[in-house]
Amino acid sequence: MKKLLSLALALTLGLGLAACGGADNAGSADADIPTGFTTVEEGVLVMSTNAAFPPYEMTTDGEGVVDNFEGIDVEVANEIAKKLGLTLRVDDMDFDAALLAAQTGKSDIVMAGVTVTEERLAVMDFSDSYAKGVQSVIVPEGSDIATIDDLAGKKIGVQRGTTGNIYCEDDFGADNVTAYDNGMTAVQALKNGQVDCVVIDNAPAQELVAANEGLTILDTNYTEEDYAIGVAKGNTALLDAINAAMAELKADGTFDAIVAKYISAE
């Protein structure tokens, strides 16, 4: 299996300084956050995402944490924005488009359970890792797929543009992989018999299986990987500020509290 490039966790660094001006609606930035960065829109941290990836980002029927969005990534980004003296705006789009928005400077950051690969590192920069992701395999109960090796020759459903998509095509051939706009659509294809399994990150896999009777997750993980925040290549000032803000969220327990809100410790 192709291995992901791992990011070192450097969240104990105590970087000092303060955020850029113009955050009229967000209050002042923390004194220990680096300055010198700019954002797409003055006073705003624009986050591109694909809000169909529970529990990291999802839409709500009512009022969410930010507009009608909630989830781990949304709450973490919102806390980072506060520390930078900014307000958060969430732009929902396809996963590929969310990555491209950050690469081209149409958004400040991309958070969508984004993992770090050599290909992505060539076109964008990443923060320190903030979570571990696991690629899991969803199958119907009673499936003859019992291990990862059994995926050979099977029809595999994935979410377009994700590492699950990339690695399944590398390992099992593009002809055996069908990409869908989101995990829910892929799982519906599985229930309809259009694919034999779905490869997707474990957290949304758990949510999808809980919501769809007759499905289960293989005991064996497909891959393990690091989640990080993506920014435009060379945007070092913003990246330093994000890393410093994340370090503070980790140190004061805010990050763990957000994760516990969405993911049970059981």
C-alpha cells in the first residue's frame, strides 16, 4: 500500500506576536499569535470545505456553529479565527473544489478532513497535524469481502478527490473505482448494488453505517493518515498564526472538548 507522508506534531511551540488588522467584527487577536498575515477578505477567515463529512463538517437544519454549519473542523476553525481576531466564513463546495480554492487563494484555508500527501504538498502547504484519520471499508453484512486483499477485482465506491479515491485507484486500478460527490451518495450506490464496498474515512463511515441498516465496517483499516489545514503555497505568515492558535487550543483543552462533543470516547 502506498504510504502517506506523515506530518510531525509540533503543537507545543509557543510562537508569539499578533494577528492582522481589520477584524472590526471579531474583537482583538490573542497577543501570542504571529502577525503579518493577510486574508482573502479583511476581518474574515474564509474556510472552504465539503460539508458532507460528519462529524468533521456538516450542515444543520437549524442554526449551526457558523451559519448552518457544524462539526469538529468548523468549531476548530471558528476558535482559530477568534484567536486571529477574525470571524469565520464557511464556503461549502465539492471536495476537489475546496482544495483548489485554498490553492488558488480563493479561500484562506481548507478543512474537510484533508490528509497530507506528496502530491498535495507540491501545490499547497499544511499546518501541523491536528487529528489522525483512518480509511475504513464499508461492506454489506454477509459480504465476501473480509480483508483489504479481498478488494482486488471488486467494484469500489469512494468520495471524489479524497485519499481513499487516490489510493484505491493506485492499489486496485481506476477501472475498479467509482467516485461519487460525497460519502452518502457512495453508500447509496452500495445499497443499490452498484458497488461492492465503499472506502472512506472512519468517522463518517461510522455515521453512515449507523444511519443505514445492513452495512458494517471491516475490522482491518485500509490506511492511517494525518489531518491538517491546507493553505496556499508559500503563505507562511498565515500558517505560523494557525499553528500558534492550534497549539493554544490544544494546551487549554478547547480542542479536546470540541472532539469529545462529536466523537464518543468509547
